[in-house]
Amino acid sequence: MAGVAGRLARLWCSGALSSPLQVTRFPALQLHLCGPAMRASQKDFENATNQVKLLKKDPGNEVKLKLYALYKQATEGPCNVPKPGVLDFINKAKWDAWNALGSLPKETARHNYVDLVSSLSASSESSIQVTPAADRKQPGSDALVVTSQDGITTITLNRPDKKNALTTQMYHDIMLALEAASKDDSAITVLTGNGDYYCSGNDLTNFTDIPPGGVEEKARSGAVLLRDFVDRFIDFPKPLVAVVNGPAVGISVTILGLFDIVYATDRATFHTPFSHLGQSPEGCSSYTFPKIMGPSKATEMLVFGKKLTAREACTQGLVTEVFPDSTFQKEVWVRLKAYSKLPPNAMRISKQVIRNTEKEKLHAINAEESNILRERWLSDECMNAVVSFLSKKAKL
Ligand SMILES: CCCCC/C=C/CC(=O)SCCNC(=O)CCNC(=O)[C@H](O)C(C)(C)COP(=O)(O)OP(=O)(O)OC[C@H]1O[C@@H](n2cnc3c(N)ncnc32)[C@H](O)[C@@H]1OP(=O)(O)O
């Protein structure tokens, strides 16, 4: 906590807060850092110190540390008191945050304090419970719905009439949603589907949208998109949970190996029919599946296209737990709400400890799988399979 607050505060002093999230979340502050200095009066400052006591929402420890540091800097100037001992966690975190402000002038600190309180007051006036996070970029269509509630950001695939097949736009939107979720206040991020399917994988009509550069260009851009998409899952910093509400196909199955928890209804099935489609595994499954379930079970799925029931997938370690369909939603959300109340920083750090050693390897595997698929997409085997599906001659 102290480290995060310290780093934030140092960035703050250096004027280097530049990500879109920070820009939108603290617009007034950003204006102050980047534009001409406007000064807050002593009266504004006193009003802000009163206003802060009236906030309806707890702004969280990181923000409280920032407020503390700015208040001390504004009233006492640079930190010159002795550093508390390492075991005095709270006072040490406060000291770190204050000390990180360095020689920031008192009146700048006063101004930043007023701006911060005013941005907090504005956001705490909202009484809406279920909202897309205020600073989240909205997806480009309603095929993806993103909500935040109870410390959980939920990304819902919302094309039930097409079994939640992933269009090119949806890949982009999911990447945007993950990026926003990685920076928002939620503790946990969930991916789920609306309707009877979780996801039927890549929308096969994506293959019909051929650019002027022809099929080679299509395959090249598809491989770049696939690689970027899977990279977001590899790098996602918070606990990532799949709530598999029904059958899952193709890429929606393979990326499950990059999730931290997979909860499934007993109605779900897991199907990766790559050979049938003239394609090859993606989503790092060529590495994660053999690791999770052993090479021969992975081969049955990824090479022979064996469809697993939810219970089989659970026995093989791909699914964490299976729930009866009748109680699935209720049981899963009760559980996730309880998890979301755990200290978010501790969860994030524990995830890093579990996952970070493999990240480099996963990125390399993702690059390799995407390259191989680029060639597969140009093969007769793949083109014939897509044409068969599109002409309604073949279904899985
Ligand atoms: C950036 C690019 C990255 C690429 C990454 C690569 C990923 C690889 C994969 O994901 S491979 C998996 C591809 N998916 C499939 O092959 C599934 C194809 N769909 C089916 O076989 C069936 O639709 C089904 C088994 C999923 C469901 O069958 P059911 O009979 O229950 O339902 P319908 O077939 O009537 O489906 C309803 C409508 O939905 C359309 N649809 C379903 N899935 C897809 C899909 N993947 N792509 C495109 N369209 C899909 C289906 O055509 C129906 O549409 P209609 O009502 O207009 O007829």
C-alpha cells in the first residue's frame, strides 16, 4: 500500500500522471498539472477539509493517504519528521506518502487537495448502484455489457441469438474492457455470457470480411488481433473469473487456461474442434492444457476435438467447480461477492506471485500460436470448413 501510494505521489509531484484513466478520474487535478496554475484560497482549503468529512462513500485507503499527504504538505510543508519503524505499518504508509511529495510548495499542495476533494465529492453524489464504471470507455456496440457492482467488474458477452460468437468488434471491445477493469476500483473481474451459451467461439463470418489486401492481409491482421487479445489475458493483473453459464467453444475454451478461477454450470460443455475447422490451438492452450490436464487428455481435446462435459473438465482441472444449473447464478455470485471483499492489493500480489514466472513464456507461446494460425487460415482445410458452416452444411 505504502509503495503504491508513494509511487503515485511521486508521479503526482513529477506531473507524470498521464494514463487516460487518471486523466478522466481526476480531471481537475490533471488540468492543474498540465495547464496554467490556478490557486486555491485558504478559504477553499478550509471548505475542502470540512467537505471531506461529509463524503458519502469511503474513498479507499490509497486516496485517504493522498489526502493525508497533501494536507500535511499544505499545512506543515515538506516532511521532516523521523520515519516510523517498519512494523508501524499505518504511520509508515502515511509518512511515505507525505515524504514522497518532496518539496512540493505548500500552495500547490493546498490546491491539489482542494481539487482532489472536489472530484471525490462529485463522484460520491451519485446514488446509482449498478453502473458501468464512470471512467470506463464504453464498448462500441451492445454485444458486450460491462457493469461494476460490489467490487466486481463483469464483462458479459451479449449476442445470445448468435450463441455469443465473437465478432472482430467484440475482440477489440473485450480488450478495452479488460484494460479499464485492470485500473478500476473493482477487486475481481468476471467474464460471462448472456443466454443459453457462454460463447460459441470465433464468429465464423469474421472470415468473410476480406480487406483490399486479400485473404493474406486478412490472415495477417487476424493474427495480430488474436495475439493482442490473448496478451491482455496473460497480463491481466487482478483475479480473473470465468462464469461459464453454458456451452463454450473454441477460443472461449482455450483462454480459460489463463483465468484464475473457472466456475461452470453442469449444462456447460467445453469444445475445441480445431482439426474439424482446419485450425490449430490458440489462447496458449498448446501449453496450458497439457500442463493442466496432461498431454494425452489435452491431445484428445485440442487435436481430436473431444467435447468435455463440465464434470469432465472439472476432473481434468480446467474447471474449478461445477454447480447445478438451477442454483448456478445464485451460488456463484454469493461466492464471488464474498471474495471481492478480500483486500484487493493482497489478491493482486498473490496472483502475480502465482502467475508472473510464466508470463514471458506465455507471451512467446501466444506469438507462435498466432503465427501458425495465420498460415492455417489460408489453408484449404480451414477455408472449406468455414464455407461449409456458412452454407449451413456443417455444424459442430
Ligand atoms: C481475431 C481472430 C481470432 C480468431 C481466434 C480463433 C478461434 C477459433 C475458434 O473459436 S474455433 C470455434 C468456432 N466456432 C464454431 O465453429 C461454432 C460454430 N457454431 C455451431 O457449430 C453451432 O452454431 C453451435 C453448435 C454453436 C450451436 O448450434 P445450435 O443448433 O444450438 O444453434 P445455431 O447453429 O442455430 O446458432 C444460432 C445462430 O448463431 C449462429 N452462430 C453460432 N455460432 C456461430 C459462430 N461461431 N460464428 C458465426 N455464427 C454463429 C448460427 O449461425 C445461427 O445463426 P442464424 O440464426 O442466423 O442461422
